[in-house]
Amino acid sequence: MIVQRGEKTIINGFVKQVRDLGKICFLIIRDINGEYQVTIKDEKLLSQAKELKDESVVRVEGKRVENPSVINGWELIPEKIEIYTIAEQPLPLNLSIKSGLDKEIDYRFLSLRIPRIASIFKIESTVNNAIQEFFNKNGFFTIHTSKIVAAATEGGANVFPILYFDKQAFLAQSPQFYKQMMMSAGFEKVIEIGPVFRAEPHHDTRHLCEYTSIDIEVSYIKSYEDIMKYLEKALQYTIKKVIKINQKELEILGIKLEIPKLPFPRITMKEAKEILKSKYNKEEEEDLDPEGERLMGSYVKETYNSDFFFLTEFPWSVAQFYHMRKKEDNNVTYRADLIYKGLEISTLAQREHRYEILLNQLKEKGLHPEEFKFYLDFFRYGVPPHGGAGLGLERIVKQMLNLENVQESTLLPRTPTHLVP
Ligand code: AMO
């Protein structure tokens, strides 16, 4: 952190490097915004500087002197050095080479000092704030719902059970039921950004056991097309913000972002299956697997020059009980996924708001109405037609920055093998 106090400049930061040339010593100091050179010639300060080890934390006070040959075009000539802490050597993580994802996660407090890795999380902060800001500007209320729940929302298998005093409870997989409750409560438009939990035993590049879910819900929609419009505008707004705020970080990561054109293409599941016919022989499957999503991503890029598309009209067989079915065809639902560079980043849908139909759909999916009584009650005393979406923050950033693994855009990944730190 740099503080300017009159003529004096104070740099607080980590010592990236001590270059000791005998009668002169250079310190490269790094803070969250960049690196600075401190040039020491004073004898007393020289002996102090020689005590320093890489990654120690210091406060250096002195005068800025223009020097076009050093980083930033200036160096600090110190009058005072205060050593806050000396870093033990050797560090368990080498900050100047790539050590591999597992080691970088094991030593998160150190890997985050690497500008390449810090840049990912600075951009993630912008993405989070931009999406929140977009929806608030459009009249959405921010809510926070409980993460301790009595029933699974997204299908029964992948929940983490917990003991809640003497009762069985679960960590929430999604705020799905509560955001719908807010529609029944008359709030019309809500957004929640918060953690959700999925007991996904996968060892792959797209699943986490805890991720940040961006959830929206909107009343009085005419169709799920209204939700798609919100999502594409929100993503365009977000990418514009990242381009504006994170130029430096994008440069460090070697990423050139382009503002996506609207509307994003819409392709029904049936059309996608037709397009993939010659490349992908999994027609019997109702959903697209990761390979199918990737192939469709490439097709859309080649055909429409778009990184995004909506895959619409999911079959009822892979839908949740709360998804509304298509008027003209009971086997098809008003559920869509948003695919970004070949990976699903969002699921959205119009919900079934008619009590009797919802009850029948729940039974059809083999669920027990008694376990969902609190939820079903939302539909008995007046509820507007509504729909919404859930987006995975880490997946958006992974795709935006062409990262290989979603754990790279997760501060503290929870996977079957990662519980610490
Ligand atoms: P869904 O389960 O498809 O839908 O999740 C929505 C989005 O959340 C992200 N996501 C994940 N990210 C990392 N690790 C995971 N294990 C993981 N699972 C999901 C993805 C996905 O597109 N209630 C519905 C949303 C809605 O209809 O409003 C839901 O949660 O980006």
C-alpha cells in the first residue's frame, strides 16, 4: 500500500527481491497494486536491508525520484525502513515458477501473492460486483436465504447431510425454493449471491462441492425468454466492466476480452441433437454431456461468432419437478442452459406456479409431497407466474479467463480431496 504524506512517500509491502550489490542495494517491493523499486545507498539503511529475506514485510519511507530506467519510471530513496516481519526461508512455494494447482491451493496465502493468480480474484471481484450492480439497477432486491435446509432442491442424491440438534438437515444446494417464496411474497424481482453446497464426488475441471451461486427470480414473466434477456444483458454489462476496470489484470493473464453481441443465439435441444448428429453418437441421451456442450460451443463460435448461446427446451426427463412444461408438448420444458465457450454457466427456467400441476409433477418425479409441504404452501394462497436463473460465479470466471480448472477461480476449493485450507 502506498501512502503519500506531503513530500514523503510510504510503501508498505512484501519484499519480492533483495539485490545486494555491496555499496548499493535494491529492494523490489510488491503490494496489491504492483511493484516498486527502492534504492538504498545510506550505510545504516544498507545494513538493515541486508537482514531482509524474500517475502518479508516492510514499511519504507522516503522520497520519490524520477528515473525512466526503472519500473514505473521512479524509485524510492528511503530515509527510514521498518521491518514488520521477516519471512522464514525457504518458502514452501516458489513464487516465480508454476508449482501446479494442488500445491498452489495448499499454500493459498502464498500463491495469491503471485500477480497472475491475484489477477484472477481481482477480476472475480469485478464480476461479482458488476452482476450485483446490474440487477440492483434493474430493480432487484438483494436477499440472503438460509443455507441450512430441511429438504433437497436439486434432486436428492448430491446433498451434504448435517446434524441440526436432534434432526437431520442438509446444506442448501440452491436458494431455489426461497427465491420462489419471495415471488409468492410479492417481491417481484430478487437476487442472491451466496454459497451453495453440492456433494459432487467428481474429480473433474467443472465441479466444486461448494460454489458461489448467483440466483435471480422474476415475477410476471411472459416466458423464459424474459429471463434469457436479463442474463445476456447482465453478462454484456459485466464484460464491459471487466474490460474497463481490469485492464492490467487482463494483460497479466494475456486475455483479450470482447464485448459480446446481443442477442445470444438460441438453439433448442432438438436442434442441437440434429447439429451434433454426425459428430457425436449419443442421441439416446436426453441431456448433452460435457463433450456435447464443447462441440456445440465450437459450432456456435464458427456459425454465429458468439462465445455464448442458450440451449433451450430441455426434455422433461432431465428437468426438475418445478420446471414448467411446454404448452404444446408435455415432454418438453421451458428450461434452458446458458453455455459460455462450451461450458454450462447457468440454468434458467419458467417455474410451474399452478398448484395442482406442480403437485402432480412432484409425484411424477417420485418425490413425496409431505416432505415439500412448506414449499407447496407458497402456491396455495396466490402466486404470480415467475421464472429465474442460477449462475456459477467460478465457472463464469473460468470461461472468461480461459482457465483449465474451475478450482483456479475458487479461492478455497472444496472438492472430494480438498478440505484444508
Ligand atoms: P444448476 O444445478 O444447473 O441449477 O446450477 C446452476 C449453475 O450453477 C453452477 N454449478 C456449479 N458450479 C460449480 N460446481 C458445481 N458442482 C456446480 N453445480 C452447478 C453452474 C450451473 O449452470 N436452481 C437451479 C437454478 C435455477 O433454475 O434458478 C440450479 O441450481 O454454472
